[in-house]
Amino acid sequence: MKNMNRLFKFCGLFLCVLFLFFSFAATDLSAKKKKKKDKNKNSEVDKQAAQKKYQFELVKSWSFGWENYKNKQYKSARKHFWHLVKIDTVKRFPKVYRYLGDSYLKINEPDSAQMVFELGITKFPDDAHLHRMVGFLKAQREEIDEAIVQYEIVVKLEPDSKDDWKQLASLYVRADRVDDAIAAYDTVLKLDPNDLESQKNQSTLITSTGDIQGAIDSKLKIALADTQNSQVRFELGNMYFNQGEYENAIKWFQNYLTLSPNDASALEKIGASYERLEKTRDALRTYKAILKIEPENKKAMCDISHSYKDLKSYASARTYAKKALAIDRNYGLAWITLGEAYEASADNCVKTKNEKVEFNDKLVYELAAAQYKKALKDLEFRQEAERHLSFLEGVLPTSEDKFMHKNTKKASGPCYDWIY
């Protein structure tokens, strides 16, 4: 029993010691955990503080740079913008490259500006403005192919930017890439159908390719969009005239005259169109309208003479040819027109005799030839005069003809009463 009491005492003491050991151990572990927790907490606080400081530094650099830039203190602005470029690893301020590059441009340092814009592209490849500025600067240096590459990126990033498409079209022209320029202007006109400048540029390009119908179509768009554009109406008239579409030529020249009513050149083309359509009286009326505007227009007088000749009014044809010669005796066209009146009169008379050429007819052909020879002195019309003379070689009186008709110096008969 006594031994049992000793055992119980010993076990109690052991348990007590064991309890104390675990209590101290638990307390020590708790202390260590608390210490570690406090250390982590302090680390997080430091990290947050550092982040706030970094963000503050970013904002400060941007603010200082922007204030200097805004106040046109570009050299000072550069310092702050460069610092921002250096520390902005999170890419919070992508526009810093725009303003930094522009700061260099403002102080006339385009090489440095281009370097900045190109650096910005490496950081922000989808920034259309940076590509645009690099393209612009390369174009300024006549590095056209490189500029085109940049603007092609710009319009890919901003496909609705009309101004960039126009710039790209202009660059294509400078690179002699006409088809690409025409296509670029197509896009411009889809974005803005009323852009007359682009319509005119595209029309000029299409014309240069030899695509006349395409050029006409493009000018028609301009004419419809700009009802006061007289130039395009004149150009349309000329194009249709050159294509032999005289009705359309008349239409557009008349349309042009509603805007420029006293233009003799348009009236002349209308008259010529009527001639081609064999509407001689309309042609005559048109040519006479020119003289109301320009009473001494010798070309119009010759055109009137030609119309009267076609109407077989040979005396009137001669009258207007001589009016032109009264203004300028050396005007070759007037001599040719006078000769044509004599020649046409003889042709008409020969027709009435089943193409039989008699001495009277030969004398009139000779009279026509005399006028053509006078026209040879005018170099502008020399070839035309020579052509007329060559046609008359077979119908001029020979020496034998003159010998057989020694006493006949002038043509007689009803066909030629108007001459003498």
C-alpha cells in the first residue's frame, strides 16, 4: 500500500512535468508564429508603400512633363518624359512617346523625334499615331517605300481614317504605284463620297492609265457631286468629243456654258460637234454666237465660212474667209478656207455633169490652188495646205488646156456666177 502511494506520487509528478513541458513548448511555438506573422505583415506594408511610391513617381513625372509641354517648355518636358519612359515598366502612360517625340519636333529635331516614335512602336506596336508619325517623317526625307509601310499599318489599325488613306494614296503616286493609288482613293470616296479633291485626283490618275471610260465615269461623279464645278464639265465635254460621242459632248459643253457663258472655246467645240453630226445650221448658229462675244475671232470666221461652204452658200463662205484675212493677211487657215469654197463649188458643178471635168472647172480648181499656195507661208497650216494642193494635181489646167482656151481666163456658167 505504501508502495502504491509512492507510485501514484511519482506518476503525478511526471504528469505535472510533462504538462509543463508541453505548455512551454506551445507558448514558444505560438510566439514564433506570431513573430513570423508580424514579419509578413510588415513586408506587405512595405510592398504596398513601395508600390504607392512608384505610382506617385509615375504620376509626378507625367504631370511635370505635361505641364512643361503644355506651356511650350519643350526642353524641360523632355527630361520628365524621358524619366517616365525609363521607369514606366507597367506601361501606364503609353502617350508619353507621342508627346516626347512631338517635343523634339517642336524644337526642330526631327531625327530625335523619329527615334522616339520608333522606340514607342517597339513598346506599343498597335499605336497608330506612332506609325503615322514615323511614316510622315520618312516621307519628309523622301523615303517613300518606308513611309508607305508605316501608313499601310496605320490604315490597318484605323481603317476608317480618311486622311490616312489620302496620305497613303499620295505616297503611292510618289512611288509610281498608280493602281494602288486609285484603289486607295476608292476607299477614301467610300468613306466620304463628297471629297472632291480625291475625286479629281483619282480621275487624273485614271486618265493617265488610258482608261478613258473609267476617267469619264470618275468625272461624272464629280460633276454630279459638285454642280458648280465648271472645269469638270468642260473636261467631260472634251472627253466625249475626243471619243466621238458628240451628243454627249454638246450636252456637257452647254452645261459648262451655264456656269461660264462667254467661253468661246466651248462654243467652238459645240459647233464642231454639230458639224460632225451633220447639223450644219446648228453649227453655223453656234459659230456666229462666238462673234457676238469676240467680234474679231478669225478662227470663228473661218468656221462660219466652212459651214456656209457645206450649205453650198459659196459666196457667203468667201465673205467670211475674207473677213478673217482682213484681220490677218498671213492667217493660213483663212486662205485654206477660201480655197475650200472655190474647190467645193467646182466639185459640186462637176457632179451635175456626171463627174466630167471641163476647162471652166479647171480654172476654178486653179483659183482654189492659188489660195492654198498663199497658205504655205503659215507654218502652222503648211501641211494642210500641201495636202489640199496634192488633191488638186489631176484637175488643174495643163499647158495644152490653156493653149486650147487662150482667150478664156475666167470660168463661166451658172455654177460660177458667184465668183466674179
